[in-house]
Amino acid sequence: LRVPKWIGRRLPVGARTVTWNVNNTAQCPRCGVENETHSHIITCQHPGAIAIHSAWLDKLELWLAREYTHPDLRFGIISLLRACSRSLPWTPPRSSDPDIRGTFRQQQRLGLDTILYGWWATGWAETQHAYLVSISRRTTGQRWLSRLIKKQWEISWDMWRHRLEVAATPDSFSLATAHEQLNTEIRSLFQRLATTSYAPLQRWFRQPLPLLLQQPLAFKQDWISMVRSFHEDNPLPG
């Protein structure tokens, strides 16, 4: 299920969730960028995200070598993925092979963002297949590319999982933003209703404001919901 969601760009990233509920935030919970897109899951510059992706690139380079990847293609793939992860322009490495140079140009025309979702130019499989034939390997370039794409799906999931872990920590940008929004509303309700004489509503203001502002997110949401409910059912002056 996770692969179709990634390829179809249907994961609940900030840019999507904010369209479902205006109270959600579009910010990345890892680095705080204003509009978290699917591509940003890979390109996020949070220190933890950079470390995970860099370690994966090192392992991928070893895997490419074990899979008898043409050296020029191997250097091209690693430099391309590194540029994509940093949202930088890609400068293809030099190659004496005209077909490989043509593959690099083909990828540049196709675009770099497509790489993040496993959409590679056809030339990668074709030039790799020609190289495999030249060194008498029985596998195919298409199978090699399919396995490479699966490697990408794995790192995409690892990066998404890291994003969820960070989002669940108290110091994440999204949680901090959500707390601040709720705190603003709580202060407003305290200012308007803390001195009410309506008994059912009074009980919700027994806890001091500073202590209430330190409560978990779910507690604050429930508190606001209950206070609103009592106030709307029994409107009072102010």
C-alpha cells in the first residue's frame, strides 16, 4: 500500500492535510519549511534526514558496484540522486561513451524530480544492458533498473517513517505550531469566560492558565471543545 501512495503522491504531507482542515499546518515537522510536499520527504534538510539519505547513498553505491553497473552510469546515478536530495542542479559526470552521454541528456530533458518517484529515462536500462552483454553477464538492463527503483522505494519509506517519528516528538515544528494555535485560543477563552458565574462552565476554569497551557495536545483540544459547547448552549455576556 505504501508504494502506490508514494508514487501517486497520496501520503498525508503538510500540503495535503492543510486542504482537509484549515487548522492543520502545511509546515514540515522536521525542518519547518512552509509547504511540505511529497518531494520534500526526500529533499528535507533536517540533520537526521540528511544522515539517513547519505548513509543510503553510500550503501547504494556499493550495491551498484556489486550489480556490475557501468562505472560512468554508477557515478551518474549517485551524483544525480545526491543533487535531487539537495534540490540542486545536476551536472552529469564526463563519459567517453556517446550512448551514456545521450542517456544523461535524456534524463535532463525528462526532469530530475521524476527520479524521486522512480521514473528514469529509458536510456539507463538500455546502456546498462549493452554493458552487461559486453561483459557476458546473463541478467538484463531492465531487471537491473527495476531493482534500483525498489531500492528507491525503500529509502522513500525510511524517510517517511523518520518524518513521522520526528512529528511525534515534542520539539517538532508541526506540534509546536499546533500547540501555539491552541494556546492562543485558550488564552482568549480564559480572558472572556474565566469569571463567568455559570456553574457548569466554572469547573473548566479551575485549573490555572499556565498549567493548562502545559497540557498535552489532546487535552487542550478536548478542553476547548467542552468550553465552546457549554458557552454556545448557554451564551453569556462577554
